[in-house]
Amino acid sequence: MEFDTLIHNAVLLTCNPAFEIIPGGWLGVRGGRIAAMGHESENGRRPAARETLDACGGIVMPGLINTHGHLPMTLFRGLADDLPLEVWLADHIFPAERAVLHPESIRWATLLACAEMALSGTTTCCDGYFHETAVAEAVHASGLRAVLGQGVIDQPAPGVPDPTHNIATARDFCRNWRARGGTIRPSVFCHSPYACCRETLVSSKRLCDEFGLLFQIHAAETRWENEHIRKLQGMSPIRLLDRAGVLDEHTLLAHGVWVDDEDIAIIAARRAKISHNPESNMKLASGVAPVTRMLAAGITVGLGTDGCASNNDLDLFAAMDTAAKLHKVMNHDPTVLPAETVIRMATIDGARALGLAGEIGSLETGKQADLIILETRVPHLTPLHHPASAIVYAAKGSDVRTVMVGGRFLVRNREVLSVDVPDVMDHVQRISQALIAELRRKV
Ligand SMILES: [Zn+2]
């Protein structure tokens, strides 16, 4: 039976358990899934397909998986930098959010994020924000795959002015998007152990369990959070979450910077997952998550960018490069976090962190055809001794030429097919100008 699409003349970087790399390979897609893979035969004959795409010797790999972010925060890219986290949040981000966040602005900002992610090889993202229905509509329109969490916090928030309605709002969101199925999976995103009381945490987790969804939360991100919770509760943020009963294999902890050995043992025992966001943690000077110790303890660690206001881009190639180097210098050991480990974090381990490893994260027969094609005939990727090394230490998001999600092309030859990118940029530019005017008016 012929394939819908055949990609040939490719270096297949599979991210399968053996981390197999197939030079001179082909990959066939049928019904949105990877139907078969193989080596180019010597006689040049190829399997039949309705459409054939020459990868021109480039790398074909699983689409990258961004395990943590706040997509609409593209609106605040570069608005306020080089500030301590508390000042940055209280004096800049929260006022900006109050001034400009409504479903329409969130829709445009999310479309911008999706275009940026698609153009830099991300095919699945995990988000937590407010007005999440608007986020979900935009991500759905872009064709990206996503786990999207309605934000829950014990204070008035965009779209949820009365925090006593936060769980009901999350419930409506989860019910609606679960019923729709497809590439969007709903989730609940509790802001943090300091901004959500025990009752909020427990109700949110219960809601996730009821629907079989991922529970997300920022945890142990900053020194301030660690000290604040220890002072108030007499225990670490991780222990507090464990006592509340919200840590299990369907829990994703964003950051985990301020964790000690006991916290790491708890996370490992509960099989909770970590989203590591090195660039955000570095930019806000939050600290360095002990990723090597987490991996040694058997914890699944995915990679994330965090929101655009604290990074300031959504390029996971940059995050891979940074992660690999950050932990080498922290540990004074160039052998830690080798390229292969970092690529796993950005692909199959990211999929595990989101509970989607059966469907995405590697090029394996039967999985969703979520893949990217990198052009390697460029000076900075020549010669191509080791594809994994090239991806982590030399490649950039802009080397991604083609992106497919569920067998559908979202990007071809660096053109986003699902989003009118110039129009989206114009809208976001206009919204950001209105934001600046509004913030000036209030000063
Ligand atoms: Zn975050």
C-alpha cells in the first residue's frame, strides 16, 4: 500500500531506545502516522507514495517538545529585562497583564508563539495561562500539538476575577477540550505552592485525576519561594506538595531549582516529572536545577523555554545548547549531559513528561508523524560528523526547513502554512503599542 508522504535522502535521527541514527534513510507516512522507515536501496528504488519529499541529505528527527511555557507572553517579549524576579513580576508583568490581556490579544499573541515554535522545530508545547480557551483555539488553528493548562491562582486573574471560581473555570475548560479530542489536550496549571492554598491544590489535582489529565505547577523555582514556604510551613515546597497529595506520575513540576536530596528522592518515588527551563532560570538568576542528580535518581526531565518574557524566545535548539553547557560548567565536568541526553530531554523524555510517549517523541513505526527536517548543507553544520552533536552544539532553530504534525505539513521551506505570519506580527505589534500607551497613561 502506498504512503501518503515519503521523505527520502535523509539522516534519520530516531530517538528510539537505542538512539538509532540511519544515514541514507527514508520514512513513509500514512494516515498521519509513521508507517515504515528504511535505508535507501542500492538500486535507487523507493516505496510508492502520493507525495515524495527529498530531504536533501538533511536530518529528519522527531519534532521538539517544549514542556513549559506561557504562550501569550510573547506580548511581553523584551518589555522588561535585567530585573529581579519579584520586581519584574510585580512592577512590570502583572501591570502589563492587567492592561492588555483579553481573549483577542491572547489569540494573536498565541498565534505568534505558534509560528515561532513551528519555525524553530517545536511540534508539541505545554502551556499554562489564563483565558486558556483563547489559547487553545489559536493553538488548534496553528496545527501544533499541545497540552494546555487553564491557570489556577488564589487571586483575581485575567478571565477569572473571582478566585472562588478558579476550579469551576478550569473544569469547564477541561471538559470542553477533552470532548473535542484531537491534538489539544487540556490540563490544569496551578501557579505555585505559594500562590495556591492546599485546598486549591487538592481540588485542582482531583479535577485532573477525574479527567485523566496532566497536573502542572511551578515548584521550587526561586530562593525566595523556598525560604518563604519553609518559614510559613516548616517544610520545602516539594514536601508541601507531597503532603497535599498532588505528586504522582501525572504531575509536571516546572523548574525544581531549589530542591535538596530529600526533595529529589520524593519526586523520584512519586514518579513526578520535571520541566527544566535553563534559559529562564539563568535570565532571572533563579539558580541551576540539579538536573544531573535528578537524572541519576531516575526522574524524567523534559526541556522547556518558559514564557517569552523570561527567555526571550521559544527556540528549543537554543535551550538544548544552553542546558548541555550549563550543567557541564556547574559540575566542572564536560562529560555530563552529553548531546544524546539533551536531545532525549527535548524529544522522548519531554513526551514522557507530558504523558504522551506512546504517541510522540521518537521516530518509530506506529507513532504520530510529528517530525522536522533540518537543512544541513550550511557552513555551520559542515562537516556532519555526529548528527547529535550538530543538533545540540551547532544547529539553530532557523535550520529547520520543514515541520509536520500528525502527517500534516505546518512548515515547508520555512514558510508557515497554517498561520498568516506577517498579519499576526502586525496585530501583535499594534497590541504591544497599545499596551505601552496604556502603561504610560497609568504612570
Ligand atoms: Zn513558567
